[in-house]
Amino acid sequence: MTHTARWAMLAAALGLLPLLQGCEDSQTPTATAQAPLPAVSVVEAALQDLRPSVSFSARVEALEKVELRARIEGFLDKQNFAEGAAVKSGELLFIIEPAPYQAAVDAAQAAVAIAQARFDRSEIELNRQTTLVSKEAAAQTKLDDAQAARDEAKGALDKAKADLAKAKLQLSYTEIKAPLDGRIGKSSLSVGNYVGPNSGTLATIVSQTPIGVTFPVSQRDIIAVKEQADFAADLSKLTVYLELGKDRRYDETGTLDFVDVSVNPGTDAVNVRAIFPNPKALLTDGQLVTAIVQSATAQPTIVIPTQALQVDQQGTYVLTVDKEDKIAVTRVTPGAETEQGIAISKGLVTGDRVVVEGIQKVRPGQVVSVTVVSQGS
């Protein structure tokens, strides 16, 4: 290749160099844009007037419960009720064969009639002897004998009348009646069985309305409640609600009517009872329920949405946003759950910004983009 040709190729190469550099510059990426801050929604902690409440595991207990038993011996003649049905006070439930006891009443009545006749005759004889002695027509011993005979006849008459009363009482025991309004359970013996005082319970009647709900309250809780200003006024001012199951509240409200006078040494708890109307017989003796006792006076309390509450190994907490828009972990003590959310007794103050949305996208110390929302939105 001649000298002239080399210079031509070099010139061509140098001429293309600026173009190649321009292409390389055009393919160099621009600086990366800054990533957006994580977005969270917060509510500002605010006070709401709430009535403090506390929940207890409770058991329904009938205010009256009667076990029906036979007071006399005999064959069970009739059963006049349907098992599980409602019964009224005075309603005839069982009949024990009455014939032997009716015969005893008839015999006692006859004995009374005989004793009465003997007494009447002794009265006549006494009056006659009294007249004769007063006229000195008979000896005093005759009057004394007549007096003794009359007294003896009177004693026999009194005994016969007592035997008649006993026989009638025994006869009345052949009819077993309901001593109260309520529902009657299953009969333990069938018609035709021989029954008596040792036969055990024939059936049980439990009252239905009103009905009691009993629950143990620890001594610590009792002291805390007594320290409240509204407790000393009247137990009846405390409202009691019942939960029959998850998200199922009993329609009727109850009132406290009894606090036991002694503490159970095994549990350090006092039994407390509330009374509830039970018109539809939804509450059954022995049923397990949850009793919620609510204070009579509303108190300012911080309430936050339930979804803000988080739990870890150290306990319960919420995520909050500080003045520098940084995420922080705030430990809280939750209280009762309300329709508006969950009450917070410790850990938050008015104005704290509590994260309710975006919780899973952030971590403590991270700066976030904040949107304030109202509770319930």
C-alpha cells in the first residue's frame, strides 16, 4: 500500500471517530430517579366518651329449681305433662295410686264418727250425774266417774280427728303438683313404677323468667370497680350484656342484684349475679355465656380502628408516625372492643398518628408519605 493510500485510510478513520463517540454517548443511561416514599394512611388518636366495660365467663342459673319427689309409697298412676313443656304453679303433674289412701281416709272418718258418738254420750252422762249430785240424789263418785269417762271420750275423739287429718294429708300426697311456673324436664320413672321417698327425683322444674347469670370476679377487679365513683351509688346502675356466641348479643339487658359475701379461697374470686328477662326462653339453666358489665358513667377514652392493632412476642403494639414522618413502634394496652374500634387504656395520647393502612409495607425508622383519614372511613 502506498504512502498516499495509508494517509487516506487514516483520515477516513479519524473522520468516523466523532460519529462513533456520539453514538456511545447517546447509549449511556441517565442517572436513576429517586424512589417514591411508601404511602400509609393514619388516623389521629382522639378521645371518645365510652362507658368502661369488662367481660367475664358466666353461667346461666335458674333463680328457682325444684326437684319433684314422692312423699308416699305407691304405684305411679298417671303423668300429666309433656317432658320439656312449660308448666304453671298448681298444675297436676303426677298421680300416685290414690285408692289405698282414700280407703284410709274413709276408715278415719268412720273412727271419728264413732268417737264423736261416744263423746256425745259421755257428755250426756256427765250432765245427768251433775244434776243428781246437786240434788244429793247420787254419790260424788258417780260424778267423778262420769267426768273421767267424758275426758277419755274427748281424748279418743281428738285422736280420731288427728288420724283423719293425717290420712287426708297422705291422700293429698298422691297428687304431685307444680310448686312454681317454669319448664319441666325429663321424667325419671314411667307410669306403673313403684315409687316412694327413696325413689329419687321424679322430674325437675326450673323457673324461666327472670333468670340469673352468675360469674366469678377476681378480688383485684372488685377493688378496681369499687374505686370508681359510680360504683358506690347503686349496683342496679351498672348495665350487663350477654353474648351467646361470636357476634351474637342477647337482646335483653340485665342488672346486678347480688355480690357474694365471701371470697372463694381457691380462686380469690367473688361470685356476682345479674338478673335478665327471659321471655323467649333463649337462656337455659347451666348454659355458658359471656357477661359484659358496663359502667354507669361515660369516660373519655382513646379509641382506634381494630385493624391498627398488632401483636408480637413482646405484646400488643401499633405503628405510629412521628413529627418527622418516620415509623415508630408504640406499645399499647388495649381495652374493650366497641362499635367504633378498640379502646386503648395506655400507650397513646390525643393527636398520635396511628397507621391503619400500609402496615405491611413499612418498617420502624422508615420515612413515609402520610395520608390522614377519619375513623370509620
